[in-house]
Amino acid sequence: MRDSLVDRESIERLLLFNGAIRAGLIDALAREGARSAKEVAQIAGADPRAVGVVLEALAAEGVAERVTGNGLARYRLSELGWSHLVDSGPDLERSSLLHLANRVRGWLDLPEVIRTGEPLQKDPARRDVRSFVSAMGEREPEFLEEIVERCLTFSGPIRTMIDIGGAVGHVARQFSRCGVRATLLDRESVEPIARQFLGEAGADIAFVGADFIKSLPPGPFDLAYLGNVLHIYGPPVVSELIGNVYAILSAGGTIAIQDHVWERSPRAAMFAVNMLQATKDGGVWTEEQYRGWLAGAGFSEVEIADLDTTWAQVILGRKPKPAPR
């Protein structure tokens, strides 16, 4: 068989899992005991014939198991299905798969985006905020540990931090576990999702519901973290936001930006296309741009490092302390 430019099986697998989750089949299979296709269809409110076909495919892909007895096939989630689609833990990727399928829908508009240079208007009713922000929380523990370690190595001990556009608070939670007073800033609609995600671990995390482009809490904070935020906006907004972050940091405080940097991240070019179809002015920015924005805001000692646990980079800068008199 010749080599193909596209892994068709992975695309089909993604869309199969997305369909099974959204149609309620995975949750139906997560109930105790094995069930027939007809029983699963009744729970999900779906067509029995279609459910039977999809259940067989899920079994073939290893996330479901078929149990045969008395001539009747029954289905249940496999251990693989439980760990990746239901149970909280390091393997959970349910929201990430849903978010990725939503991105595929956007990429199908790419011909029109190329023609007009503008992203297509998305139907607000089809926006899946929960999957989007929850997907951010399904990051590997190693990534979170590396982010915190790199920030603390650069900044030294800190007492307070703010996670700007922090989604469900997975980074804020990691800092909180290190004894840092963490503040999570995101839109008000995200707060109940974050509270549910964090559970008891969020008891010591302050939540601020606001549009961070319009306003930031006064602080001061010892560290401001912006993870996967700046690629959403164009250079004028990015420059202004970095300046606003400078104003809320304590003297000697640190800004930490995690994102893809052009010509450093192997995923930069493809990620730029993703921003082309998803945002009006967003993109992937160069090292020179980041250094210029930080220097223009007043930051010094700027460092850019390639992360070990992802293809992205972390950009770090320090707000200078006043010169001693």
C-alpha cells in the first residue's frame, strides 16, 4: 500500500468518537452492565439500526466490548473507553476530541476563508464553550509541571499569580498546589465550568469573571500567565494587552506567555492556518514581535524557551524594580 498524505483512519476515528459522544452512546454504555443495541438506542433516544452499526465500530476500535450470550449481542465500555472518554484521570480526552471535531468543522470552511481573507460567521447556537474550555484542562500533568517549574525558575519565589484567559483553571490549580495565591480570570460564562472542573481544588483560587481585553484586576501580582491567549488577537490588541499586564504586576514581577512562536514551533505554520479560519486577526507571532512588545511595555530580561512537553514555547519577561536611591 502506498504512503498517503493523510491518515484517513485517524480522521474517521475522531469523527466516530465525536458522533458517539454527542449522540449519547458513550454515556449510555457507561451505565452498569452490558446492553443490547436496542437498549442503548432507547437510553440515547436514537435509531436502533444506526446505533447497532456504530456500536460495532466502537468495539472494533477497542473503546467498547461486545458480549454475546443467548444469541444476543450486548455492549459495554472497555477499559480503554472508560479511561479516555469517561473517568477523570491523565488519559481523559473526551472534551479534547469534541473540540478537535469542532475545529475540523471550521477547517472545512477554509476555501471560502482563503477567498475572502475572513473567517466565516459561526452560528452562536453551535458554539460549544464547555468542550472548548474543558479541553484546555485535559493537558498532561508533565506539561503543567514544566510550566510552573520554568516560571518559578525565572521569577524566583512568588506569592500571587493571575491566570489570564485561564479556562478551567488547570494552570492556576498547579500554582495553587505550590502554595501560590492564584487568581483565575476568564469570561463569566466560564466560571461554573471551571468550578465544576476544579472541585475542592478550586477552594483557594479566586475567580474573576471579565473580558481581559477590556479590563484586568488591579493586582499587584507577582506573576501573570497567558497560555494560548495571544494567538487569538492581532498585533495592536496583543501590544495593548501586554502593556496592561505590565501595569498590574508588582515591581520585579514576571509575565509568562505560552504559545507557538513562528520559526521555533514545528506546528507554527499549521496553527496559523487554524487561527486564519477561527479568528479575525489572530495568528502566530515571531520572536522579534514578542521581544518588541515586551520591551515596548517596559519588560526586561526577556527569555524565550522551547518547552520539552509540547511544541510550543514560553516567553518570559521581568518588570524592573525601581533603582535604589
